[in-house]
Amino acid sequence: MIKYKEALDIVIKNTKQLGFEKVFLKDALGRILAEDIVADRDNPPADNSGMDGFAVRYEDIKGATEENPAVLEIVGEAKAGGNPPVIKKGQASYIFTGGLIPEGADTVIQKELTKVEDNKVFIFQELPKGANIRPQGGDFKKGDILIKKRKKIRSAEIGVISSVNKPTVYVYQKPRVAILTTGDEILDLAEPITSDAQIRTSNTYALYAQILETGAEPIIIGFAKDDPEDLKRKLSYAKSCDILLTTGGVSVGEYDLVKDFVCTELGVNILFWKVAQKPGKPVAFGIWGQEKEKLFFGIPGNPVACMFVYETLVKPAIKKMMGYENYYNPVITAKLKGGYKRKKADRQEFIRVAIEYKNNEFIAKPFGKQGSNILTGMVNANGFGVVNIGVNEIKEGEEIKVILFDTSFLDTKDIEI
């Protein structure tokens, strides 16, 4: 039985990135760039004004004061998108933010420092030569790499990509992730319960949501009974997918058939089975496909173990497939509130905790019930506190490493600036 870190290393080592695809820019939000974004021209493309005011020649306003203003003739206007006039000695032009700097002008005087009478403008203050002018190429120049590939596309990236006239962009493909739920006792939503031995699925839809949150494409391929023929048929539906997730059926019971059947039916090469962790000990991982480019995760049926294995083993693999440079969940150090004890310390344990940020430090509060079947404990949790092998107790106020899977606790209206 291997340790968690060994298992994660094996998963990442055997995960291959997917290929590229071209998408319309409006569909690129949240995807990972598969190409560098290069400027097609200077920005700004020409000198323009950063203020509403007047474009002038510095020599004409040198020495201007309120007592001795410079008086210039107004000969036109330069507005954004328009053609500016030519400025000669003793002349000025109205100019608006974004307007091109007229030929002959080299300075912009903001409106507040002027007064207009008839076709004359009075300038009441000298400004440095070049004042309020945004120079050509001040943001970027033609040929500059504006965004490097492997960057996640957010709203800012959308703006930059559109500014260089790219209606389409290459991104890494999304993996298709198949979900197969196994067990005679599992019912899908809306199926009638006829026995106390039956339970409704939570894993199927929790996994579906987790996959969507990661940015991949979840596909529910069915619910397989503890019957070899049914399991074979349902497994065949996974052949068009990049990752197969099964939930249940990977333990050591007589009806835990999945691990053997994925090998015989799909040609999966199992690289590990069982990890010295709690929850999620009976997890299996393997590779399959023509070039061993596909992944298989046999996830335990207990709902907390299922969500934990996804966050800590499956999610990093999906993110690597999608082109992420950093595919791990963030890890923080927090002070433990209330302490935590356990009887056995033979496995690395990941306890559900609620993280708060108070007085410039993270506080981790563990939940009392840590059973891998108690899914409600995940509702208020936002991290997994790490209790290492050989550690029986972490006392109140001691530090604990926490793997975060939800950072929304940082959203607050009480931030002081």
C-alpha cells in the first residue's frame, strides 16, 4: 500500500496533455490558452490625448500664468475617431480623450486650466512638454507577446485578445470524463425505493458537479448492477472518453467487480490499488487506450471518500490534461481550533475543516463527525486538514496543513482598505 504523495506522483507522471482546438473568443472564457497572443500593431497606434482640453505647441504656452495667460487661436477639434487639424504657431485645437494629437502640437492642456472667449483660448498654466499625451506604443508594440500560452483566459485576457483582432483562439481541449456508478443498492434520481437496503446516488451528481467546476466535460454513462454482463455493457460506453471514473466496486468484497473488469474489457493497466490515506483507502488508478493516454480511477463508494479522491487525485490530472501549469489545489498553513485526536495513526488522514481568516491568520475548525459516509460534513467544509502518519494528536492552536477546495470564505464585506 503506497502513500498519498506517491499515488499523486504516479497519477501526474502518467497524465498526458490533450491536443488543441480552435474556439470563438466568446466561448474561450475559463479555457487554457494553447498559443501566445501577439500584438498585431502598436497600442495606442498613434499619440493621443489622455485628457479633454486643448492641443498646443509647448513653445506657445511656455511661461503662462494666471496673471499672464497665453492666448491662442482655436482652429478646430481632435476627437476620438476623427482627423485632427494641423497646429501652427499661436494656434490650439480642442481635443478630447482618445483624440489623435494634431500635427504640430506636442502638449495637451486640460480644460480646467483654460478659458474660452469667442475663438480664443486662454492658457493659465505652463505644463511640461508632452503633458497628457499617451505615446504611440505606450501599452504595447507590434510583435510583443501580450499573453503567454497556458494562461487561463479571464475577462482581462478576453479584452486583450479582442484588442489584437483575434475572433478565434487556440485552447487546450477539455477531457471527456465518464462517470459509472456501480452497485445493486444504488438508485438514480426519481427511481422508486422499494427496500431499506437501497440508497439514492449522491456520488454521481457530486462528481458531475466537481468535473464541471474543473472545466471538463462530464458524461454519465450509467448505473451498473453487481452483474458481470451489465458491467461489461456499461464499461463499453466509456471508450470514447479520456477519463473513466467508477464509484463503488473497488474494495475486496465478493461483488467488487470493477477493478478486474476494466482490465479485461478496456485493457486498463492498474498502477496502484489502495493508498495509505483516510478517507479513500481502496482507490485504484490505471492507464488505458491505444497509447495509454487514457486514465482510470476506481473511486470508493463512500460519498466523502469519493469527493476527496476527486479533489486530491482526479482533479490535478484533469487540469494537467487541460494545459494548466499549476494543477494542484492551494495548500495553506492554519491554526487548529479545538484540537484533533485519533486512535490509529497508520494512515495519512485528511479531516474536513472549515477555514476562516481572522486577525491576519487562517483558523481551521474540524468537524466532530469525520466518517467517510457523512456527506453533510462536506457542506460547511472548505478544506482537508492533513494529519500525517504517526501523529495521533494535534493540539489546540498548533499548525496544520490544509488542502483548500473552496476559497469563497475569502469573500467578505468587512475588508478595510
